[in-house]
Amino acid sequence: MLQFIVDVINQLGYWGLFLSLAVEASSIPFPGGLVTLTFAYILNISFMQVIWFTITGSAVYAVFSLIPFFIGYKMEDKLKEKLNKKKIERAQRWFNRFGIWTIAISRPLGLGNYISYAAGISKVKLWKFLSLTILGILPWTFIMLWVGSIGKFKSVKKLMEDVQLYGLIFLVLAIVAYLLYRRHKKNNHKSQTPSEQTQ
């Protein structure tokens, strides 16, 4: 996979970066983060180029993330039949529990692209979806480009894997904590007498 990415970058140059971000944002399984990191490493871009590609690449990502967003918005039932129903439903559960900020927080994680479908299904306002998508992807793109440009390829590749793993662990723990809190609150409510509840 890595050699394939290197070959694509060598052939397409800057367009390879934008293409990879567009493909990933469209919710097609693709290691966009790894391509971004490799791109900066191979082409040895300057810091000013890091800034420019971060802004432009994040805008490309946000625009193409509208594809799964509008699919979710218009075709909720058919979507669950055609795509990975479990992942769509899991993304929607996370979205419903943790709100629209999930759109930004989940972008570096493996579930990030499925959040676009969930946001569409939940009828999030377009400007909010785009704003949170850019908020989530822009710092991640900057970090990948900057670290790749200073030559820390192998260490960051491992960091990316660790971030995704620990990020998923954190989200699972957060969900468990939230469910335990709700259960505790519900049990306390049930244990109150009717007179206590009306006070």
C-alpha cells in the first residue's frame, strides 16, 4: 500500500493530495491521512506550502464530504440497505448521544467518514456541517503535512495508528461513562417518592 501511495504522489504531484482527500471525504475506504503525510515527506514542501495545502486540502475535503452528507439527507432507508448498516447505525448513535461536535471530533478516526451520513440523516444544517467538518479536518491535515515536511515519516505513521486506536478507546469509554451516568440518574429518580419528585 505504501509503495502504491508513493507512486501515485510521484505521478500526480500536488493533485494526488487533493484527490486522496476527496476520495476519503467521499466515504470511500482510503488512507487519506497516510497519503497526506507521505505527500509532504516526498515532495519536501516548505512551511508556507504546508499552510496553503492545509487550507486548500481541508476545503476540498469539506466539499467532497457533502456527497455522503446529501446521500444520508435524501436516502436514509436505502442507505442502510446498500452500505454497512452497522457502521451507519453506530455512527448515528454516537452522533445522537454526543451532538453535532461529533462531526469535528471524529474526523481523524476511522468512523469519521460515516459521521457525514449520520449528519445527513439527522438533518444537520449545511453551514454547521461544513464548519465542523473543516474544524475537525484542518488541524489534522496541518499536523500530517507539517510533520511529513520535517521528515518524521515513520514515527508519525505509528502515531497515526496509535491516535486512531486510543481515540476509539476514549470514545468507547466516554459512551460507557455516559450510559452509567444515565442509569445512575434514572435509578435515583425511581427511588424518589412521588412527593420528592414533585418538589
